[in-house]
Amino acid sequence: MVFPFYGQPISLPNKLGVSGKFEDFKFSGSNEASSIEELLKQSKIAIFTASVNSNSEIRDPKLRVSFFKVFNTSTIEGAVLETKEGKGIVSLQMNTEAHPLEYTYSFKKDTIVMEAKIDLNTWNGEEAMQSFNKECYDLHKRTDGISKLWTDVDVLIKLPVTKTAIID
């Protein structure tokens, strides 16, 4: 991708993402609701970081020790604060800090899909990022020889639900 900068094009470094998931989490909230908004309202989630699964037996232990342990986060905790018309705010706690985070949601088939973008710097993730990058330095080298990790994380949460119709 090339963008003009003061009349001269500059090239942005390649940004490659690593996908993964957490195998162990706990979702709590209402079991029955008349709408998605009511179901999400006051819901909480606890994600256990030791269950990280990036589909790499080499990377996962490094994530647990060099990132999440340094990040002081064995559990990522979220609590829905607001939800309305496909958008909301969740309080997200990591690294002993809680911050509000905007999210969007939709209902697809039998699943509520919540999406958000996290910047780890908001939760003071610099030290954990440096620790993880040191552990995996050569794997994160760009074509210019610089080893780089990105602080932004795309989050996707899928909550299976059963939708029933009430007939009087």
C-alpha cells in the first residue's frame, strides 16, 4: 500500500496478523430475555488466558509466559455497560486496569456476534509486548530487518443463543 506524504510516496510495512482463540471462558448473565439488548445488558465474561490457542504449540507457551504473565493478566474480564441498536460499551479489565471499550453486535442465525478493536497500550501493555517481541524477535522481523509487534487486536466473540417465539 502506498500513501502520499508531503508529495512523496511512502510504503507502509507489511502487517501480518496472528489469529487464535481462547478455549476456556465463562459467560454469565440472564438465561432468558425478550431482546438481544436485554440479554447482553449486565452480562459478564471471564476469559482465561492460559487457554490461548493460536494453533502453534511453539507460540502458545510463549504467549502464556512472555506476554500474559508479564501483562499480569490470567483472566480478561468484561462487563457490558451499555447496549443499544447494534452498539455498546463494555468495561474490559486487563493488567489490573479496567477501561471502557466500544463494541458492535449483531444476530446471525443462532449466534450473537460481538466485535471490538483493542489497543493494548490502553491497558499499559508495552512491557508485555516488548517481552513477547524479545522472545519471538526473529519471527517478527519485517523485510527491513526491524522486529515489530502491533498493539491493536481485533476481538470477535460468538455467543450461541436459542431464539424462541412465544405464541398466545
